Amino acid sequence: MIDLYSADQCFWSGKLRHHLDQLGVSYRNINVTDPDNAEKVFQLTGQRGFPVTVVGDQVIIGCDIDAVDKALENM
């Protein structure tokens, strides 16, 4: 299961969504403008920044495409 915590208006979130879409990867997009989802990001990372990608039990902060690709390879 892949969760992507992102915001529609965020450039970096859009870039990561586009990358996952190009790979044909199924993921759940979770909008951090909802306060409950923003709190979940804080619980996961201790930060308020996004995007945050969760691949299995690996949490990746920011638009780190290389880290996301590596995590996907290890699924």
C-alpha cells in the first residue's frame, strides 16, 4: 500500500503524483488540507511539511523521487 500525503496546490506534490502516475503505480492520495490528515503527517514525521510518501513501512519526506523509486523496488 502506498499513501501520498499531498496538497492540490503544491508544486512538489503535483510532481510526485505525476511521477507515480507515469509509473502506473496505484496509490492513495491523502489531502493534507484536511486537519486530520495534516495531523497524521505530523505523527509520521514530526514535521508539518509535505509531500510525504509512505511505501509499506517506509516514510519518505519531500519530493524525493529517487527514494520513492527505491522503496517501490523493495516492495
